[in-house]
Amino acid sequence: MTSSNTSETSEALGYEQARDELIEVVRRLEAGGTSLEESLALWERGEELAKVCRHWLDGARRRLDAALAEEEAEEGPDAGSGAGAK
């Protein structure tokens, strides 16, 4: 598998898929018993999967921030003064 194929595959992964594969990579590295070459390949895959997870989480954060900003804009500047009052 070439690096471009690996990147394309990783970009197609959903967050949960990347997270689960990353967990498996870490488990295999922690278990030991792999050759140096295999360990390096696992580490590289883990780095790539971590980037995919960060990408998904950053996107989720941006969406949440945008939704919260939109909600605050709709409520107007005086919305905070009535908070908690019923």
C-alpha cells in the first residue's frame, strides 16, 4: 500500500472506525513481540489514525461553536440577564 492509498483510506474512515483501529494499533505495540519494521509501520499507521480522529473532533468542535454562536445571536444581547429567572 502506497502512502497516497493509505491517506485516501484514512480520509474515508469515520471517527469511530479510526478510533477503534487506533486502539488496536496501540494494543499491538504495547504487547510487543513485533519486529522493528512492523513496529514502525504500526506507529506510522497510529499517527495517521490519530490525525483522522483529530480532524473529526476539530470538525465537531467547529460545528458546535458555530451552533452556539448562532444561538447566542438569535437570543440577542439581553438574553443573559434573564437566565435562570422563571
